Amino acid sequence: MSENKNIVNPSILSGFMELLPEDQIVFNKMKDTIRKTYESYGFIPLDTPVIEKSEVLLAKSGGDTEKQIYRFTKGENDLALRFDLTVPLARFVAQHYGELTFPFRRYHIGKAYRGERPQKGRFREFYQCDIDIVGNGSLSIINDAEIVSVIYSTFKNLGFEDFTIMINNRKLLNGLFRSLGTTNATEVMRTVDKIDKIGPDEVRKELIELGMDENAVEKLLAIIAMKGAPDSIIPELRKMGIDNDEFKTGVDELEKISECISSLGVDPKKFELNLKIARGLDYYTGTVYETFLNDYPQLGSVCSGGRYDELASNYTKQSLPGVGISIGLSRLFYQLREIGLVGKTGHATTTDLLFIPIGDTLNYTLSAAALARSEGINTEVYMNEGKLGKKFTYANNLGIPFVAAVGETEVQEGTLTVKDMRTGEQETVKKESLAEYINAKK
Amino acid sequence: MSENKNIVNPSILSGFMELLPEDQIVFNKMKDTIRKTYESYGFIPLDTPVIEKSEVLLAKSGGDTEKQIYRFTKGENDLALRFDLTVPLARFVAQHYGELTFPFRRYHIGKAYRGERPQKGRFREFYQCDIDIVGNGSLSIINDAEIVSVIYSTFKNLGFEDFTIMINNRKLLNGLFRSLGTTNATEVMRTVDKIDKIGPDEVRKELIELGMDENAVEKLLAIIAMKGAPDSIIPELRKMGIDNDEFKTGVDELEKISECISSLGVDPKKFELNLKIARGLDYYTGTVYETFLNDYPQLGSVCSGGRYDELASNYTKQSLPGVGISIGLSRLFYQLREIGLVGKTGHATTTDLLFIPIGDTLNYTLSAAALARSEGINTEVYMNEGKLGKKFTYANNLGIPFVAAVGETEVQEGTLTVKDMRTGEQETVKKESLAEYINAKK
């Protein structure tokens, strides 16, 4: 190692997120909370390969996906990195159809890849936290209501107090478009979906360009401006006299979901219908979800998803309807850190207790540490040479809350002297009572 | 979705592992246990990008690595998927040197990629579970002892009873080779490392081909055959009169580690010196570790690692000595499943309790489920139409231990009737006492 060698500049690719310990710990805590919440609803873990066959991943796609995907060859294989967790789910369910129990409720927390143009808060490698409920042939609308409850519990458990889960229904929108004489519902949907970005005037212009007459456009803009509690919206929708079966089914579905909200334990104040929500993706066919932090609307939707009729039509002729949502955790974490809502904890470790052996006390210290660990205290022993001050600085820098310097006295008396680094208080306790003492104070 | 479309065969690439839920749950449990153990020793989480710059990942390498790596271009970038977690650690520590507190104790549990020839139990995408302790300029040998303790706790916590952690020391081996007149210690090390694969006769032959004389070879073979408790080995090594400083330092280091074993809470019966352990990788410079399941020696070492002098010499001139180990979890899981030690739990979900609403009891059921969840019970509600028998079959197929069918009587009386699916017993409890009841029985 002593020879002269070239030093390569240590760096990562632009557009990739890498966290220092203090942030990583917060990130992991959020990820753990999401996982635990998903599991509390009986979602089953899935972990698929990051690399798949290109022909499988790109069975349906085109446009941006194809441009952004990381695709390459290795030997004779044409490979690609997954760009979401939905396509791998579709492939998995089709592939293992006979081995799964339906409805198949799965969660998947993992990385996905898109070679997007680098921009603030957009990452080329990002964590998605997805749940989906996939039915075999049919899937009751009550599942769509449960999804609202999962979103609610997840954001509550993440520590958010002020957020709103908004839903809409694509059948309602499609039926509405048709009743207004639209022939190109897909294009109208895309245009409506842009309303927050481009504003109602621009939407009006584009809709007229799509061939809608002005009256119809005004009516449409009035309806999609509706938003609020189901009690106020649903009767109004029924009163409009829109004679389209798809529209009516959409309203019925919204009503059915709304009826379950309180029983599901969701605070009704955090739940709204919002008729302009369309979701860009064309595979949604019913309920669509978006979630907003009320104090930070600029973040956009922090949890979105919807109902689809056919999850896996590219891979199987089985009819597999489903409903699901996704949290883009890397992006959410980045945004929350930018606005100062997460981070700066002062803890760059999850260690609870640092032992510092002084003099010939190593063996006593090591066994005290083993004991503490066995009682659930994350424990380190400072193993290296150096001045005592430097060792306390180590604890300070990492934000370790308790430090026990171990000298001859402690060994003779079978005690430990613990300093609470937050208050400076110091107390001597019996070796056997240490865990109890720390657990009470931490 | 009703149009005729091409169906792409849903499949994954060969050499990639994908688990069905029953196995995935076991896999995740192992992963969680490893993580929790690593954290109990104060290791800090790190999560680096899977894709890095090729020039960084391949700063030092060649041979198999270069052939096996997944490398490709995207735009102007030359990219590669990481093939281990050590190179990214080295890059990270060099890049963030000024922002880290040393000794830097990190764990990293993540996927790595090698396009190896597919063979049984070898995967192209695999989980590594690594810990390393990286010092700034120096790192006490006591850290090497602690690593033994981490291996011990990890395998205990994974539920293994009969395993042996074996250590050796590269200084001891290097010194020994030199004292026996070897000029090419690296080649001799590689040859010794193969002894379990090719046998002592073949090793003898190769060592003679490398220019060692026959007496030296016999002496070497006798020494590397030594294995057992430190008490029996270390005095013998000292008596041999090998007058080489590196050899003596190696023996001292082994002795120092051995002295700490009991204090560290490690069962001395599970700890041995084994002088033939060399580890193929050339960057180890001191202690080397291997771990064997005594009933399944055919698995090879299930946890290996060692001490290195310079972690990041490709990226920085800072001296960063370290010591670490790695568990190849995908391979380990596969092997354990093959020999029947893990898997077949009968649980394809982590759900504790399934509610089945009968008749008009949905709202009561949903609120009972929300209550159960809030008390830590993983709870599902069967939301879909169908016969009661089919719903119980769902619970049976997934291995859900408790099922509560909810009828009008339960709603009127504020009770729940819970069936223990394992025993068939059924009991009616107050809605508020449900969580307590389940927790007591699960």
C-alpha cells in the first residue's frame, strides 16, 4: 500500500441521493414507520430484482419511460433497471398466479431508477413505498376505502398532524366528459390533470382546442372546481342530472368510500373529495388518491395512487383488478429536509450508551456492555487509545446520550457511573441496574 | 384493455433470487435480526447508491471483478452497479472524511451485483450485511475482538446453537512464510487458502512449485493444520522459536483477542484459532475471520472478514485502517432453505387477525379492526363478497392465526368471537379486550 498510486476522486453521480448518518437515521425511521404501518394492515412483503428483462419491464410503455430507463446488455441479455414497483408487481402476480392467495395484499419498499434530467428534489435512484391489493377477477370497493385508512395511519404515524387525503373517481370524470360531448376522454383527462400547473384559463383554451364547446367547458370547469367534505359534494353531484351511467357509478363509489371513513378511524376533517384530481397515468379506472400537507401545498401530493381494472394485462389473460398507493420517500424526505421539518436531530448514531474503560478495566467494561446489550440498550465501548476528553468529544459529536467512564473504583464496587450528556448529571448505579436506569431516562 | 394485445411471458433473469411471501417473511426476519444486532453494538446505518461511476468502483480491481461487473453507459456517463459494499464504504469515507466522527462504525445491508456464471446458490443480485469499524490513522486490536462478539451475537440471535467462529492472522502467516524462506508470500497465501478445496497433497505440490523446499513445506503444513482453543495453540506457537517480528506480532494479536472473548460474552467453546484460514482477498493485513455451522460444514464460511491497513488508499492519502465482516444473506438463506433449516413456516403473511364481517356489520368491524391495529395487532378485514367457507380458506392459506367472524349478535353485544385457527378453539370477548386476548395467545 506504500507504493505511489493514482488517487481517484471519490464522488457519486449527479442526481443520486446519499445521506450522512444523522439524516440516514431519520430516513430509516420514516421507512420503518411506513413498513410497520403497512404490516399493521396485513400487507405482505415483496422484494423483486432491481434488474429485469427489458422486454418484460417495457411490455407496456413508451414516451418518457423508454427514454429515462437504465437499459443495457450483459452477455446475450437485454436488461433494464426497474423504473417503478408496479410493473414488477404485475409481472410477479402473473408469473406466480397459481401460488398466491387472493386478494393479494403486498407492500414493497425498494429502490427504482429513472435517468431523468437532474433537478432539485428529483432523484435518479429513489425509494418507493408501495401497497397494492390485487383481486382475482373482482375486488370490492371497500378496499378503496381501506386505502384511505392506510394513508391516514401512515401520515399520522410519521408524525404529521395537518394533512388532507383527497380522492376522486375516474369513472365520474369519464362519464362527465362523455355527457359533455367529449370524444377524446383521455386527452381531456390529461388536460384537466394539469390544472394546478397551468391554471384554469389555459385548461379552458386547451379544452376548446380539443373540440369541446364553450358551454361544456364552463360546466366542466365548474364541476372540477368542487372540493370538500362528501356530505356537501355528493348531493350536489346527484342534483346535476347528469344522465350517464359511468358518472353515476363514480358518484356511488365515492359515496360508498365516504360512508366507511369514520368507522375506519379516519378523522373526517382529513378527508375530502376533490373533483379535479385526475392522475396522469392512463391505467387508473376508478378511485384516485392524492395527499397534501396543508401547510406545505408546494410539495404537491406526497402519497398518490388509484384503482385499476387490469394490473397485468401485458403478462396474462387473468383479470386482476387492484388498488394501490405509493409514497416517493426519497423525494419526500428531501423536501421535508429542505423546509426544515426533518433532520438536525443531533444524533449521528442510534447508540444509547458509550462505555469508556480507564486503566485496566477493559474486561469489566466489556462484560457490562454485553449485559446492557442483552437488555436492549444499544451499547458501544470506546476501544482506542487517547485522552479522556477526546473520548467524551466522540460521544458529543455523535450525540450519544449516556456515557459511563469505568475506573478501578467501579470495578471494585461492581458499579457504573453514568453521565447524562444532555443534562450533565452523573449518577452511580449497580452494574445490574444499569439497563433499567437508562431505559427510565432515555 | 379489451383489445387484443401481445402477452409477454412473465419471468425474471436467471441467477436472480425472488421469493414467495412465505420465504420472504423468513428472509426479512433474518435481515431484521442482523440489523438489530448490528445496531445493538452501535453500528451506524449507511445506504449508498447502487449505481456508481465506473472509474470509482473499479479504481482498484481487475480479474474476475472486471469481468463480472454490470457496467454500461447512459448519456455521457460510464456507470457500474456495485459488486460489494466495501468499495462504496471506502469511497464514502474518503469523500466525507471531514464530516465523519472516527472511529466510524457503520453497517450496510443492501444489494450488490455480480454477473457470475449462474450456478446453484450463487446469485447475480445478492444481499450483503456488512459491518466495518474504520479508524483515523490507527485502530486498536480490541476492535478485532469486538467483531468476534458481533458475529457471536448475530448467529445466536438468528437462532443458531452450534457454530464456530474461527480466526487467524495474516501477520502470523506472512511472518511464518518469510521465516520459511518464501519470497512470494502473496502466492503462498493463495495456495494455502485453497487447502480445503484441493487438499494438502495438492498444496504441497504447488508450494514446491513456488520454490519452497520440502522441509519448509512440511513445517508449514504442520503449522497450518493447527486449530483449537487459544490456550492450546498460542503457547505452542511461542515455543516454535520462529524468529520473525511479523509472526510474533500476529501471535500477540491473536492472544489479545482471545483474552477478551469471555468478557465479551462469547461462549469460548464457539471460538477457535485455525491457522489455515487465509482469506483469498489480498487487502487483509491482520485478523481474518470465518464462521462455520458445525452440523453443516458443506456450507463453507457463513460470515467472513478481516482487518485491513488501508481502506481507501485509492481515494485518499489519509490512513484509514479498519476491520469488518460480511454475511452473504441471499446465499445463506438459499443454503439454509436447501437443507431444510428455514422455510415452510405455513405463514405467508404477518397478519395476526382476520375479521370477516357477516351481513350489515361492516362499520362495527372496521372500527374493531382500527382499535386492534392501534394496540399493535396486525389486522385485516376481509372486504370482498363470497361464501364464509372461502373466507376461512383465505385465512388458512395464508396461515393467519386468529379469525373473528362478526355477526349481528356481536354488534349488539359489543363483543367479538375469535377462533384460534391452530386449535379450532373459539371464544367470545369484549371488543375492548380483544388485543389483550390475542397478545396473550399469539
